[in-house]
Amino acid sequence: MYAPYPTSGPAQEPERIQPPRSVLNAVKLMYAGAALEVLAVIIALVTTGNLKSAILARHPAYTAASLHTAEVARTVPLVIGGLDLLCHKVVGRAR
């Protein structure tokens, strides 16, 4: 019928299963993507100071509003990428 539930003795650890190869490859690719994102964030932070002058040099007819829109279009992906990395770091700590 049923085996009796053990009431004493050491607790048994569940057997750890090795993840499939495709999962291990996916994890490696995610780490590579995170490393590239860190590199992109660093490059974007280093070049942010030259952004306004570079945009004006390429598009001298831009108004103040157009210039601001171009700056935001460059900065928003940087912020989103940084938040993405932060989320991955927090989720990684939770495990």
C-alpha cells in the first residue's frame, strides 16, 4: 500500500537534476547579453557629454524642441538598459 511517513531521522534532501543543455546555453547567452549591455551603458555614459554638440553639428537647423527630442531618444534606451540590468541583478540575488 503506502510507505509510512518517516517521523525521525535526518531529513532527506531532494535529488538535484542537471538542467538540459539548451537551458545551460540560454543562460550563457543571457550572461553574454548582460555583459554587452553593461558595455553599452558605459559607452553611452562616457559619450553623453558630447551628445548635444554632436547632434547640433549634424543637424544645425534643429530647434530647441527637436534637440531635446533627439537627446531623449538617445538617453531613454540607456535608462531602460540600466534598469534592466538592475532587475536582473535583484532577481539573481533572490535565488
